[in-house]
Amino acid sequence: MQLKDKLITTPKREDAGSRTSNRYSFQHSWAMQKLLELVATENDFVLVMEFFDDVIILDSSTNPQIIDFYQIKTNTKKKERFVSTKKIVTQLKEDGMSIAQKLIDNLSRFPHETRSIHLVSNKAYKINLVDKSCDSTTKITISLDEFCKKEIDIIKGNICSNCYCHNCLFPGGCIEKCRKIIYFDIADLDVFNYDDTVFGRFIKFLTDHNCGNGSISNSRSVYHTLMSEIVRINNNERKASSFEELLISKSITKAKFDSYLKEFEKSFLMENDWNDIGNALRSSQENYGSIEINAIKKQWSKYRADSLGSDLPILDTIKNDIREIIAICSFTSYREYIEHVHYQIRNKDYYKKNLYNKNYYTAVILGELYYE
């Protein structure tokens, strides 16, 4: 069975634990930071929220072969400075499973597709390592393979009790397999200032990728739009009936992230490009009057704001409809395109219900023509 089918048919663990808003918020910010990392390093990926684990990463949006699992844990108790092996194997009250058992549960369900399993904590780990000269509390990530034998035996006794396959998933080396793929990571985020930290890294990302015009307010609008999408897929509890539906309802792909950046870049450009468009509309070929141009300009500004800072599915529908119409036309003036598109969309529900001002649709048409 292909992995994309197995993801849909494999039963998921019941999650009986309660989540605080702060816990989820930290998870959202961590996911945003992970997205920035993936976009910079991977040709394709799928980041899925709250599906088998807090976050999972697939290697492909078309034919995934491998999964990376991430379980996010936060602890704000000042007296608990570190995460110990005892903490990892202690059963949690909400569902009777330990952190370690939840980690191995993923491998049990996807024994041949799992590339790595990560526990991500905001606190360092206090673990006895094979290398006695190494202080575990200073390491950003620790593999299970680095644990000393005594610590591994404690972990082994706990995770093996939750392994579904009594004949051993990996004959002759079950625990050896686990040692190679289970990691304990420290989240590079402060549990109290994580949002500001990730926003700063997002601005750096935009700068490094020459996206945007350097405006902090514009960048924050973009950031909030992306975070809204992360929150949406995190909170969506609807069961996907296909891999394609999963991509839409619970995930962000490389292509989706790139499309957001493209739209944001377009909205940045719109701030400065109106003069060119306005001058074109004043030309003898277009023959728009000053009053009409000013009315369109006002809607152009509204359209730009909507593109930059809002999650509006209906606007995506309108733009897609307009693009399809423009793609099969061949006119020589803005006016011809504008009048033709208005005529073609006149029977659309959003047009008949006057969801937007007529000049707003004109602004969208101009945007699609100018930036095609």
C-alpha cells in the first residue's frame, strides 16, 4: 500500500489530553519556524498538523515515501529545569501513555516509512550519555543512540511495552532501529517570547529571499496570514477521505507556501505600481475619466490590503475565475478585458450578490493583467 493511502486508512491514536491555548500557540510558532527551514532546504514537502502527532513532515506532496514525526512538549515550571529519562517514561494522567510510548506508537503504525521521530522540548535534557565527557544539557539534539546503556534499558522497557508487533518490527534489531531514528530536540524558542522570535526570523527569511519591500507592517500582515493558515489546519478536525483532501484540510505544502509568497510579493508591488496603471487608464486608448480612475484606485488599495493580510477563500475563487477568462482572451486594451470579464462573471453568485463593489472586480482584473 502506498504511504499516501496508508495515511488515510491507518487508525490514529485517540488523544484524550487537554491542550492549553499557550501550548498550542507555541506549537504554531514552532511549525512556522519549521516551514521556513523546509522552504529553504527542500524541493518538496508536506507539513501536517495534529495528524498522528503534533506535526509530521512528508517528503513529497505527490508520492510521499517517508515521514518525520514531531511531538512538541512545553513546560513552564521553573523548578523543573531539565527533562529526564524518568520524565520521558512516566505515564501521563490524561491518556495513560508515556512520552516514550507515544513516540514508538508512530513507528508501530509506520514501521517502514518512518525516517525519524522527535521529541521537541523547550527545556534541555538531563541524560547520562555514552560519552561521559559530554554534558547533555548543552546539546541541541540528542539521538537515542547517544544514551548510555542504563538509560537505554529504562527507555527500552517502556517503549517495547507499547510496540504492537510482538515478533519484533525489525527482527534481530528492534531497539537498534529505534536508537537510530529517535531524537530528543530542544526547541530554539523561548517559551515566553516565541512569537516575537519567529517573527524576527520570518523577516530575515523574506529579506534573504528578496521578498517584500522591507516594510515591517507589510511583513507582519504576511506573517499573520500564514499563522492563520497554520492555526486553521491545526484546528481542523474533519476526517480526510483521501490524501488530496488531507493536503487541503490539514497541511501546508511547498507549493502552497510558495504561492503565498508570490501573492504577497504581488501585493507589495501593487503599492508602487498604481501610477503606471492609472496613467495607462488615462490614455486615449483606454479613455477612463478622472472620477472613474479615482474610484478604481480606492478599490485597488482595498484589494491590495485583502491580498496582503486576509484569508479570504472567496477572493481566491474570484481571482481563479478571472484568470481562466483572461487566459483564453486576446484583446489589445485594458478596457476590452475589463468589460469582457465583467460580462463573463455577471452570473456568478458573488457578483450577483454584490459582495464587492464593481470597481473592486475591475481592480482584481487589472491586477491579474498587470502581473500575469
